[in-house]
Amino acid sequence: MPLIEIDGQQLEVAAGSTVMDAAQRAGIYIPHFCYHKKLSIAANCRMCLVEVEKAPKPLPACATPVTDGMKVSTRSAKAITAQKGVMEFLLINHPLDCPICDQGGECQLQDLAVGYGGSASKYQEPKRVVKDKDLGPLIATDMTRCIHCSRCVRFGQEIAGLMELGMPGRGEHTEVMPFLETQVSHELSGNVIDLCPVGALTSKPFRFSARPWELSRRRSVSPHDGLGANLALHVMNNRVLRATPVDNEAVNECWLADRDRFSYQALTAEDRLTRPMVREGDRWIEVDWQKALAQAAGALKVIRDTHGAEAIGFLASPHQTVEEHYLFAKLAQGLGCENLDHRLDQADCSALPGAPWLGMPVAELDGLDRVLLIGSTLRKEQPLIAQRLRQAVKRGAQLNVVHAVDDDLLCKVTHKLITRPSGLARALAEIARALAEAGRDLGSVAAAVAGIAVSDEARAIAASLLSGERKAVLLGAVARQHPHRVDLHRLAEAIAGASGATLGVLVDSADAVGAAAVGCLPGPRGLGAAAMVAQPRKAYVLLGIEPYLDAHDVAAMRRALESSELVITLSAFKGAAQHYAQVILPVVPFAETDGAFVNMEGRVQNFRAAVKPAGESRPAWKVLRVLGNLLGLEGFAFDTAEAVRQAALPDGEASVRARLDNRAPVGELLLQAAVDGLERLGETPIYQGDMLARRAPALQATRDSEHAKLCWARGDLIQRLGLVEGQPVRIVQEGGESVMKLGRDDRLADGVVRVAGSHPLSSKLGPRYDAARLEKM
Amino acid sequence: MSLNVPNHKVCSWTQDYDQPASLATYTAHGGYEALRKILAEKTPAEDIIAQVKTSALRGRGGAGFPTGLKWSFMPRGYAGDKYVVCNTDEGEPGTFKDRDILLYNPHQLIEGMLIAGYTLGAKAGYNYIHGEIFEQYESWQQALEEARAAGFLGKNILGSGWDFDLFAHHGYGAYICGEETALLESIEGKKGQPRFKPPFPASFGLYGKPTTINNTETLASIPWIMRFGGQAFLELGKPNNGGSKLFSVSGHVNKPGNYEVRLGTPFAELLEMAGGVRAGHSLKAVIPGGSSAPVLPADVMMACTLDFDSIAKAGSMLGSGAVIVMDDSVCMVKALERLSYFYFEESCGQCTPCREGTGWLYRIVHRIEHGQGRPEDLDELLRIGRNIGGNTICALGEAAVGPVASFVKHFRQEFEYHIENKRCMVGH
């Protein structure tokens, strides 16, 4: 290891590190703009120039490799002169109007100008003005402020995998701009706001709403996908004004998905519920908590006493906290009801041996050599997991895909089998069979796949999985929601077992692992979510659910709720609750309660309320506690969320770990026959997965949200059916129909119609992966 | 003249003949003989590099780096592909010599690149041709076709079992692409911006592979050296400055053009070859090595010989050999304004000091020229120049500063006159 000296301090640093790395190790700050630990070295800002003994010129610390015996001075006269010279150049064309810049107070240029800038500008010439760009609904621009550090450009190339911003032009005419005047649409685009060291790229929704020093930063956890990105909610006057990432290398590194970053907007959505409401005949009246809770408890008791506890169905969103999942389950069980579930979007809710999880730590994804990704629209389900796998691929991993659409993952896919949803199990069976032919043991599925003919691509995927060291077979949300999910799971398990890979589930909601771990699942004789919909109950208790969006089969869900006698909903937002509920209990979203989410690797992440509950709304765990008490149930005496968590997970993370289990249910393979005609691919779109994302105006204005409004079909299908791209088309499924605009996507498998689930425009349709017809309007 | 008898017209000898660019002319006068001999005898690479080192051939593109030394940086026994790149991105104002090689003697360049490719173990060679010259590009392409048809390029060259091919890459006219790493980026299809070094092209060059980049005239000199030996080339010039060199003489002379003379020739002789300064005018100043070289006043220049060391000693550089002659009608402020504008426009914009500093320099000079100068401007120009020089990724920053610092140094009173009187002392 080279021994070097920085500012008189001697230290040993790893060979291949830079002077910047060494300085950081020594606790010495070298001013910089273009350098970023997660991005490639550009060495273009020149702010980190330092003096290196024997070098004739100052050298950029970020790009200079250490050599044994090197002597570096970061604060010598020569270094300071160079740094001050660069600062002067950076400022000559930069507007010196910090008081009207949104970055003011958290600007790297402003901060460093204090140390390295002059007190007055010597520049007397006209300053450069750069036209602003329209980057879409998330990112505001003030391009005159750009200092050309190229961090945003490198982020696109290296992290996002899509170069949406570039730097055309030469010299002073160099400008950061979106190519071809298009907007920025990547699901991680908001990170450029953090990366931009000046006020050139700022948050459009947050713009000019507060100064950083007016905001308190409160740590929280993102309530969307199963990653649980660590974030800071910035609060002023009891209002969350923005969210920024908190570094956690094990979870989100220093990134946030746009969904994590902008969903806070929903906290103040128009339909936020702030007072309990009960239905009296056709009228809704606002009541106090006491009355609402008494009415809810009373009505539940009546149903139980007249029809039995099995007449009630308990449905929770997987995005609630683990404490809420625990108490919700306890409430159902206390009433003697086993109809309990948090998997409303699943077609098949049959029991699993334990809580499905990633099967490995999140951080190990980057180091995988071989991956088989099954049934996952990865970028939209798990934007940051997609990013980690992209880095793995860059390091040489082979990514193989089995899916119904060949979406661009923005990295190299080695082999893929793209087939309609009903063919997914067969595709996996081929891979399994290929492994068997290579002499691997498939265990219980061996006989079922014995007669399967193996395609070249399946064989190639099997061969890929048989090479390499660190391997994973990952099941995505489409596989989870799929009606033949158990088949997919069994085959994935067999493939993983036969190839020596880890089986992982890409858990796509904030606390699905927690919900499963604390038993928010049907009891031995109880009904799962799908059965509760298919066999309507007399009463439903809903926690954080929008049934007409969340259900796997929305048409059936409508029929179930319409035929019920009682629906009690605990929700932060009104949505369509007034159409189906009798009692509406306003509970708070994650930002207003203490709690914890258990992420896909089983990590329990606690957070505190960042702001007070809106109006009279209350944390759901408190509401459930009172309901339990009113119903005379045992064990609801909790004063704090911590106490609930202690009861739910007595050994903390160890209690979760004890429940983690990715084994598939034991049984025969069905190997679904191909569906006649067209099949719907009804994934949950990126900004429709939960109540918050659905209500964030900025997210709803993105291209992803626009795309979710379309019915997508392949060009050859559009032609065959005599349909016209861009025109409305009728989608007909058993149980319902919808009209949407037709879009063309040639990456779909043959015979697939992509019509999003969890979407208002498809909320009259049937099951997400069932037969569908397209009709001309 | 020819490649059969050693003479000082190393690169320009074909112009004595009717069809200077043709393969027939070239082969009739000793062309491709050096290559033939190397392939037939399987001359070891070390021996070729030793000859080039002996020749004291220094890079003709401007930096004057010893070519043999540069070639010795290429890794031996490297398992992957390696490349040879010829830099014909001749964009330095005042320089117009390499285009004549493409136009009148393309085969000597091809032969030079072949020998370089053979010596360095390269898989292929690229010639990056400046985007604003077209006839020359065509001429080179035609020569490539001729050479390929005659078996000098492609598979199994001259029956030796050695494969090598050459390709042309036509640039788009950006000055910065003459910087060797920006040139590589441009060939790769990226924006032409210099890379920071290390790593150097010899270890991480074109497509990340070991690459040697030489100027056109440098590579075209190689067949001569291999034909007559490094010592003969060295003796054409003077110690540490081997060979002859093409000088592009422009400005206020009666016969502007390219002149190939031995290194060490007195400047006065070159001036005389170019027909001397216009009648009725006297020599005022000379930029001896292309626009980025510091300007030298007439008396200093007249005492110089044309070689790297002599001009460096006088405070400028031989550079690419572009001799810009200015007579007493020239307003030095206006001349500098134009030069500064060039560097301002051609800065790639990647790194801060150059992107911001070149514009600042130009705007101040522009103000002075337009009667809005301020007394503190001259010191400010020098101060800004010091903050650019040495702090940038590539040499363009220093190239922009060179003229400013030297014009102000040697002609300060002219600038002061402008600032004070808001007009020019030479009557513009």
C-alpha cells in the first residue's frame, strides 16, 4: 500500500486510490464540484487542484492516483491560488443573485465561494445567459446558473442507464439540455436535483416554497416499494415540503426514486380525510371519533353476532406500518375472524410457508454474476433495485429475463423469453427441463416438466445460470399477481435449486414482509383476499385500501362491496369511499405516525412522525387500539408505536428473520394451457401502486403516468384488428369493459394487451392477467 | 528528388513530378522500399525504434516530443488490439502543411503508418482528417484504394503474412479535436473533448486500447528515416532536432506557402525563400509556430534559426512550423483580438478555466481594440492568463494564453496607446 503525505499527515492508502480518496480518509476536505463518489471522474471543474511535490502544475485531486512517497499540499500557496483562480472563473458567468435562487442556503458554489471567492467581482464584461429547458413536471431549470460540472449528464449515463441530458455545444456555448428537446422521464430523474451543486436543476414542486434553513429535516422511510429508501422529510409549519435521500449504502445508497421523492405531495391532497364520517341513509355526516368508533364497533358486533365472524373480511394495504398490520390482524383474530389478508392485488392467495423476501441482503444484488428475473416490470416496480442490477450487469453479470414484455431495462439482457402471461410457467418449465437435461436435480417438479420441449433460448438461460458464482432467481410483481403464481414460484424454486442460485422475491410494497411476518394473513380456515372478493362477505374492514384500484379483479370487488351490508374503512383519503363505506375513519399516512416498515431483506426500519396528523385524523395503530378496546378484546393496551412493535416483533429483526421463507407451497404443477385470444397484462403502474403516489400531482404529470392511461398493443395486432393507434379502443373482459386510447408497443409478447391494473381507467375491468378483447369504437 | 537519394525534401519531394500523389510516381522513386525491406527482413521493432530515436525526429504537430521515445511507451506483448492514429486535424491558424502531404504525397504517409503499425504491433490505423479540407480527404482515400489494390494494405501485406489496414476519419472542423485525446473521443463517435491524463493513450487510447498518435508530417518522415537511416536524418538537421521540416509561411510575405528546410536553417533564409516582406514595409513581428506560439519581435526572430531549441530559447516555440509574418502595418491589438476570439470560440468548454477564461480574455482585448480599454486591463489580462495556464485538462488553455501574454509583453506600449488614446498607433 502506498504511503503518502497530505498536508503533513502521513497515511497508507490502497493502491489505485486517488488523492481525493486519500484526503477523505485523512479527514481533509478538498473543495470540489464535479467529483461525486458514485459517478465517474470528470476532472472538469478544476476546483480540487492541489499541489503535488515534483509536479510542475497543480493536479486535480479527484483524478490523480496516489503513488508511493507522494507529498500533497491541499492548502499551500500554489494550491490555494489555483483553487481561488478556478472559483473566480466559476463565478464570472454565474449570477451573483443568491437571494433569489432556490438553491440559496444549500448551494455548494455559494458555500465554497465564501472560502475561495473574492469579496467583489473583477469581471466587468457582459455575463452569459442560457435559456431554460423544460425537463417535465419534476425538475425546474435555471440554466444560466449551470457550472457545467456534468454530474447530471454522468448520472444519466452511468446510474440511470439512459442519457436524457447531454452537453452539446462548445466553449461558452456548452449547455446541459435534454436531447431533441424532449423532457426527462426516467424514474430516477429527480436525483439530478441533489447532484446539481448549484441552482441550475431544482425541484419543480418545491421551488420557492421555503429556504433550507427554515426547514427541519426529519428522517423517515419511503412507503412505496419494498426497498424502504431512507429519506428526510423537510418540514415547515407542520407541512412536509420536500423529501431528500438519506445515505444508506445498504439500502438506497444516496439515491431516491422519483416516487420516493415526490409522493409527499399527496399528504395535502384535496381528498385528505380529516374528520370521521358515518353514513346516515344517503347522507354522510361528520361525527366525532367517539361516535364513529362506537358505531363501527357496534356494527361489527351485530354482523358477528348475527352471521358469525366468518361473515367479515379484513383487508389491509401492504403499505401500512408493521404495527398497524399487527394490530389489524389482532383485531380480526380477536373477533374470531380468519378472513384476513394484505394481498388484495393477488389472484392466488394460497398459503406460503413463511414471509417471502429477497432471499439476500439488498446490497448483495450489485455483486451477482447471474440473474434470472421472472415476471417483473423491474424499472417501474423497483427503480432502485433495477439500478443495482444495472451496476451488476456493468460489472459483467448476465441478466436473463422471463416476462410478457421486453421492456428496456437500460442494461444488457443476456437471454430472454418473452411470452404471454399464460406462457410464463411453460417458459420456466423449459428452463427447468434444460437444467434437468444438464444433469441437475429438479426435485418435485422433475416429472411434470419431463415431456417439455426446450427452446434454444431456454437452454441458453439454463446454461447462463449454470455458470458464474453468485446467482439469483428473482420473482417480480407480475409473477406474484399472476393467477398461476404458485406454479411460477415452484418452478423458480426448482430452477434456483438446480442451478445453485438464491431464490428471491422482489417485494414491491413497503411492509409486505412485515405484514406476513406478523400474521396479517388468512387463518387456517380463513379466506384470502381473492376468496373474500369472490365469495362476498357481509362486512369488510379496510385498512389503507382503495378497493376499486387495489383489487386484482376490480369488477368482482365492486360486486362484493355492493352486496355487503357494512364497510368500515380506515383511510387517509376519501377516494371512492363514500360509494361503498358506512363508516370512514380518517387515519394518517406514514409521515404523520411513528412506526416501522420491514423491507424486502427483512430490515426493520423505524421512523417517527415528521408532522402532526392532519385535522382530526389519527395514526391507524391508535384507531385500531381503541377499536380493540371498544370491542372488549384483550391485549390492546398500547401507549406507543414502540410498544406495539415490541409486541409484534418481540425479538426485533430476529422475529422477522424467523419468519422469512421463500419455499413454495408443496403440490403438483398445473402448467396452465394457453389462453385463447388476447391476454391482458395488467401490472400496477409505477405511480398507481399506493394512495400517496396516486395523489402526487407531479408524479401524475409524468410520462409514466401518461403511458399508464393507454391500452398498449403490438403493431401487428393493431393492424390485424383494424384498429388505429392513438384512437380510443374498447377493452372487454369477462365482468367489465373500459375505453382507453390505443398505444403501440412492439416489445409486447404476441397476443398481449397491456392495460394497467390499479388504474381509474381500468377500474371497471376484470382480472389483471385474464383473457381480454379489443373492439373498435 | 526522390526516396532513392537522401535529400532534404523529406516530405515534399513528390512535388517535382507531374502526378505527385500517384502510386506510380511514389514507387518509381523508391516509395514502399523501406516497408518492403522491413517485411522481407522481418526487422525487429526495437531496431526500428532505435533508428527513429537516433534520427532525433520530434513531433511535427506542435509539441516537438521525441517520436522514438513516444513509440517506446507502447506496451510490448499486450494481448489485445493496439492502434496507430495519424493526426491530420490541422486546425492551428497559420498551419497548412499536412494537407499538402495528403494532397501531394499520400503514399509516403501510408508507408509511414504501415511501418508504425508494424513496429507498434497495431491492428489498424486511423487518419483523422480536419473537417474543413475535402480535396485532401479524397486524395488520401484514393491513395488508400491504390495501396490496397497493390497489396500494401489489408491481409497478408506483400506476402509477409502480416495484416494491417488504414481508415480515414473525417472530422467536423473543431480545433480541439487536434488535441490527441479529444481526437480519440471524436473517432469513437463522442463529443470531441480532451480526456484527463493519466492514463495516457499508450495505455488507454482508442476504444480503451494502447494507441500511438503522431502528426502527419512525423509519420510521413518515417519511410525516409528507414530508407537512409536515423543518422542521415539527424544530420539533415542539428543535434536533438533531426531532419527537415515543412514551414507554412503566411502573412505579409511576397510568396506565402510551404517550404521544407533543414532544421537549424536561419529564419532570414526562410523569409527570403518566401519572397521577403512586402515592398515598402518592414518586418514587425513573427509568430513562429502557429497561433498559439508566443509572438516574437522582428529583431529577436531575425536572430533565430529554425529549430525547436533555438526558438524555445528565444521565448517562443517552433510548434507546427506555421510562420506568421507581420509587417509594420499590423495593429497588434487587433491581431490579438482576432487570435483571442479564435481560442474563445474553440475552447471545448469542458473545464472551467478555459471555458470561462478564454471568453474573459477575448472580451477585454475586444474592449481595448474598440476604444474602451482601462489602464488596469493589461495587468488583468496577465493575471487571468496565469490562472488559466497550467490549470486546465489540456493545452488549449495555455495556447490561448500564449498570444495574450506575449503580445502584451512585447508590444505593451501599443496596447497602452490604444487604452489611452482610444485609437490605434499604426493608423487603423
